Amino acid sequence: MNDADWNAVDSYIVDQLVEEDTALRAALDANAAAGLPAIDVSPAQGKLLHLLVRLSGARRVLEVGTLGGYSTIWMARALPEGGKIVSLEIDRRHAGIAEENVARAGLAERVEIRVGAALDLLGAMTGEEPFDFAFIDADKQNNAAYLREAARVSRPGAAILVDNVVREGRVTEADSGDPAIEGTRALFDALAADGEVDATAIQTVGAKGWDGFALAIVSAP
Ligand code: SAH
Ligand code: DHB
Ligand code: MG
């Protein structure tokens, strides 16, 4: 099996099961036109996020790493009336494009993009209504800290999904020297540590290559 096979199967899955409408396509087109990297979740992954948000009954979703808001749109569409996504993005230009993409999708009311370093924004969250679902998809070196902060601002039983935890198998490199891999391994250590969350990770292949995600549930205090 190689990337061409994975792509063919992903195309089949998307053709059969994933309706990528004009607003989602327009978002990817706008991202490409603005020169943003094509590191959004794939359509099938976006639909998975959408289904997980619905499954969890989430009203409040936290996202770390907005880019052009492609994943944001998938999740925002899963929210009930009055639901909200708070999405954190360090790059003001990315946030601006995401605002436009979200508005074009008719979701501006449900999405709040906060601009800044996610750790600062998370640290500043006090007295905020707890989140029911979190998607962590920003710089990988901070993933352990993002997990801890996401757990802190979420209710017990909330789900936390972390993207890109396999990185073509490089997660098993104990001394990679790559901050992204070291951050991913620190994330696994944090997921494995007793008490805070219960977690697993799943490898994936498809349009975004060989990667994977971790899913955790926040424990009761
Ligand atoms: N979730 C998006 C993709 C996010 S790409 C989607 O699937 O559509 C990662 C994003 O994280 C980039 O836009 C990058 O600017 C942002 N980012 C990187 N470091 C960050 C930090 N320290 N705080 C907040 N955002 C950060
Ligand atoms: C990268 C980041 C992502 O969130 C992703 O899904 C794929 C690649 C990256 O930084 O290379
Ligand atoms: Mg990602």
C-alpha cells in the first residue's frame, strides 16, 4: 500500500459519505489563494470531528489552531442552537481568513476566534463556562501543555481530540531532536499519566498521509 492507494480510498469514502458543500470548498479555495499551508484536516476527518461533536452533545467547543477555519466550520455545524466554538490562533492573518470563511458559511454567530499564543489565551481563561469538547491542532511542541490546559477548562467527561500524533511513525523516535516529535511524545506521557484523562490513539492513512489522532476523556476530579 502507498499514498496513491490511500488517496484513492479516501476519495471513495468522501464520494460516498462526506458532503463537502460550497462553503467548505470556498474555505479551502480562499486558504489556497492566501497561500496558507494545506494542513487542514481532510474532508473525512472533518466529518469525523463533526460526528464526534454531535455524539458528545457538546454545546461548547474549544479549538487550538484555527488556520483558515476548515475544521472550525465542520465542528460549528455540529452544534445545537446557542452552541459556541472558541478557536485560538496565533497568526492574525490566518484568523482573518478564518473569520471570512466562517462568515461565508453563515456561522459567525457560533464561532469566536481569539488571536494570540494559545498557552497565553488558555492561561487567561478563568471563570469561563467549561468546554464539552476540545480539538488540539496547533504547534506540536506544546501539545502536553495544551492537553493539561484543555482538561483544566473542560468539564469532567469532556472529550479531547489531538491531531497529528503519529507523523509517519516518527512518534516512536525516542531521541529525534525534532521539537514536534518530542512534544508529541510528551503528550503521550501526559495522556498516560494517572488520573487526569483516559485515552487512546488511532493511526490513520489517507489524503493527509500516515498520521493519527489521540482521543481522551477528562476524568472526574
Ligand atoms: N485546525 C485547522 C488546522 C490548524 S494548522 C484545520 O484543520 O483546518 C495549525 C495552526 O496553528 C496554524 O494556523 C498556526 O498558525 C497555529 N499555531 C501555531 N502555533 C500556535 C500557537 N502557539 N498558538 C496558537 N496557534 C498556533
Ligand atoms: C502540520 C500540522 C498539522 O496540524 C497537520 O494536520 C499537518 C501538518 C505541520 O505543521 O506540518
Ligand atoms: Mg493537524
